[in-house]
Amino acid sequence: MKAPCEFVATKIIPSLRAKLVRILLDRYGMKQVEISKILGITQASVSQYASNARGNYHEIFEMHPWIEREMEEIARKIINGKRPSFCGICKRILKERKVASW
């Protein structure tokens, strides 16, 4: 059985990054290199997130539809020059899932 923090690190964070990458590429027309600098990851990672080779735990968005709005807000903050953070999303998911249900 995986601990909740392992699940967050291996499934949730990559899926949030993938969603954010797709929003920044599709809605804001950012380049992969720009996104890689902002997120502190390689351009190759951005490419993998964009093509669903990474971060393809889509069930998280079905289980928690509010995440979509949060990701849009994070993207807007990035466009306005602010640093992205998924901390609030992960904390809320863990609270809603009651940790024991992993």
C-alpha cells in the first residue's frame, strides 16, 4: 500500500503538471521552453506532459471536478508573473479522500 504522499508525488503532481502544460500551450500559446523555465522542468518533460506520456491519471479530474478551475487560476497567475503552487490542491484532495482510502 502506498502512503498518501507517495500517491501525490507519483500520480497527482504529474497529472496537475500535465493539465497546466496543456492549458498554457493551448489557451495561452506559450512555448514549451517558456513553460519548462517557469515550472523548473526540462523541455522534454513539457513535451511528455503535453502528449500524455506523463501525468495521465485523468481520474483525478473526474473525482474532483473543482481541480479544473484551480488549474485555470494557476495558469492565470503564471501569465501574470506569479509562481505556480499545487499545495492547496493536494491538501484539499488528501482531506477529501480522508487519506485512509488510498
